[in-house]
Amino acid sequence: DLTIRSGLSAYISFAFDKIVQNRTKIEPESVDLTGYDKIYIGSPVWGADIAPAIYEIIDNTDFKGKDVVVFTTFKKSGAERSLSILTNLIQLKGANVIKAFSISSEDLDEFMENTKIAVSKL
């Protein structure tokens, strides 16, 4: 995501962008997945949604026929809705979602422990 997102002004800017459904510029704009059989794609939860950069990478990347593991990270809420959005978008791009999960990130230690647990179940 090439947009600077920090502080109160970024939060207000994000809220506006979300309401009017603005997109963001990313680099690289797409990823060639030709040489990969299994793809992992995740997003932080932003207002019960996925991050704008993740929308862009999904729109610009061919996932057809790929096995994909999707996940979201969250602090308080929105995990179920954002994970559903991410899963549906990936499936609409022709991928086979083989696993979907969310990881709580209330604090760093909890996040690290929850990540280890989630990865061990893959």
C-alpha cells in the first residue's frame, strides 16, 4: 500500500475512503503465481473489512486453480465478516480456499502464540 496510514488523519482518511469505496495504489500491482501450488493471503481487519491493498492485489492477480489459505488478523472485532469477504473474493477469482482462519492480535505475545497455534494446524 503506497498510502501513508498513521495517526488520526489516516483513520479519518480511511473512514472516508471506505464510505466512498476508494481504492489504493499498491506495488507491485500484481503477482505472478504461475510457479506456486499453494498460496497464503492474509489481511488485517479494517473496520470489519479487509485492507484496501488486499482488494487491489486480489483484483490484479490470477488465482484460478490455486489452493489458497486465507486468514485475517484482528484486535477487537470484525474477524468473521472480513474473513468471509476475503474468502468470497478469492473464490470468485477461481481459487480453491482450502483453509480460512482468523488470528487475534490484542497484544504482541498473544498474537505470536495464536499465530503459532494457527500455523501448527495447517
